[in-house]
Amino acid sequence: GLPLLPVAAVGGGAAILVATVVLLRRRLRHRHSHRLLDGADALLGDPLRGARVVGWQLMETGCRVAAAGAVAASVGVRHPLAAALIVTAALDLAGLLPFAPGNIGVTSAAVALALERTGVDPTAAVAAGLVLYGVQTLVGVAYGFVSTALVACETASDPARRRLQVVAGAACVCAAAASGAALLPILA
């Protein structure tokens, strides 16, 4: 029962946007608007770095979907993975227009609406929206800490680099353990 059309529409729109940037970046080289595409040029000019950035972004999106699935499973949704995909797409759409600091009200409302459409009690859906907001905030902070540690490892001296690598590795293990604990309701 859940419509996957919104998820497909967002994915298709992103693919069209990437294709447009790739096709237009050479035509706009001598115009002022080319500055908008400097990031794309940097990533396309160094394919290894571009692949790393895309990999990190896919991992972050996977964590968001897993968190949404765990929250959906905790409130009794029959198909938590499908609900997680819809909730994640709804959150991305709601995040386009931030109305409040941290978008807390809009985020909770988008999650509550998406879960209510799947048959969840409205009170539980609002509670799930607040919980998911907290989980997303924690995932974002953890992602930022690990990313900062890894970037610092690239610029640090040898002894400091080893310490930062140990800290980054420990943070990754903790994040994986927390993600595994959160995914248990979905897999069981």
C-alpha cells in the first residue's frame, strides 16, 4: 500500500539535475553563472574525491532511511522500510523551505503526516516525528564528528594522525553499534 511515486519523483529530479549540470558546465565556462558549477567541476575533475563525496552522502542517506525505518517499526508500521523511504522523501521536501530554527515543527509534521497515511495513530505519529527529529540530529552530529576527524587525519602530523584515526575508528564502531541496535526491530 504505500505510493512510491514521490520517492521516484525526487530521485528522477535529482538525476535530471545532475545530468543538466554535467552537460551545461562546459557551455557556461565564460559566464558569471559558471561559479555556481565550481563544486561540480572540482568533483568531476578528481573522480576519486568525487566518489568519496558521493559515497559519504549515500552512507548518510542510508543512515537516515535506517533511522526512519527504526522509528516506523517502533510505532507499529507493517512495512517500515517502505514507510522509511516515504518519510525520508517527505523530510527532504519539507527541508527545502525552512520555516523555523532547525525546522523542528515542519519535520515533525511531515513525519506525522507520512506515518498517519500508513495507518498509524495520530498521537503515535506525532511522537514518532519528534523522536525521528532527535535521531536525525544525533546522526547528523555523529556524521559531522567522524567527517571532521577524517579530514583532520589528512592534514595532521604522524602521531596526531594516528590518534585521530583511532578516535575516528572508535566513533565509526560506536555509530555502527547504535545503528545495529536501532535496526533490530526492523530485522526481527
